[in-house]
Amino acid sequence: MWFLGRLAWITAIIYASVPSYWLLVHPFTGYWRSRQRSPFRALVPAWIAICLVLALITWPWHSQHLYQTPFAWIASVFLFALAISIYRRIGRDFGGANVSGRNQLSPSAEQRLVTTGMHARVRHPIYLAHLCMLLGWTVGSGLLVDYALLVFALATGAVMIAMEERELEGRFGEPFKDYRQRVPAILPTRAPKIHP
């Protein structure tokens, strides 16, 4: 169980750092696109630094449990399966270049608003998958630190989504505004709404 707890802590750090990473991207897409060199040369080390800072901050509590029961992992398995299913659908419909942000940061990449597949049900399916994965590790492990990282991810994620949507509205204009009115941000609906 020691290994599983440590893995849950490290995995939660990685997932909780994702919104902070994108907060380095979305407000500055014009800057990153104007660079001669790949922006990932700066962004990837910055993301690693964010993870290390989170690890240092949370280290004193990394093994404190709110509860410990193998039954908690049953709910986690469902959340993991849901996350993996979403990731697979996103990869198929959205493409790796969009998921990684390469298209967004490349000045020569075709800019296309994706509204089909999972994106017809939720505007940010990748963040829904991340949330399911982080929630799975948090619920399963019962670690206090994972719950704290979940709250951190939700708070930074809300800011990050607002900034991303501002950037998308600037890039795509009215089509994105219409899409935002029809499709929820994170929690999917049963079927896409038909716009008259």
C-alpha cells in the first residue's frame, strides 16, 4: 500500500499542475507563437518546476490519510475507466497536436474550432478526463494531500478555463460564442443542443 499511496501523491501533483501549466500558455499565446524556437523549450521546464514546487509544498503531508480502505479503489476504477475512455475519444476526434497544444502555439498550424465528437457534448473534454483521473487517485488513496491538490486544481482550473475561453473567443469569434452557448464547459449533457 505504501507504493500505491506514493504513486497517488505523485500522480495528483502532475494532474493538479496542469491548469498552472496552461496559465503560462493561454494569456500569452501571441508571445509564444512569435518565438523563433519551440515554446516547449521554456514551457516544459516551467511545468517540471511547478511539479517540483508542489511536491516540496505537499511533502510534509504526503502520507497522511483521511481514510484507508481498499473499497475506495472500487469507485476509483470506475473513474479511471471513464477518464481513459474520454482520452481515447479525444485522441481520435481532436488529434495529438491539439491535445498537446502544438497547433495552438504554432504560427503555421491550421486553426480550427473542433465541435464534433466529445466536443459536441462538452467544451473541454480533456479537462473532464484529467478531473476524473485526479478524482480517482484522490478517492482511492484517501490522502489528505490529494484532496488539497484536487481543490488547488479546481481553483486554478476555473481561472485557466476562463482565460482559455477568452483566447478562443479572440481566435474564433462568433462561432465560438455560439458554441459556448450551446455546449457546457465540463459536465456533459446527454445530447448536443440543436441551435435554431
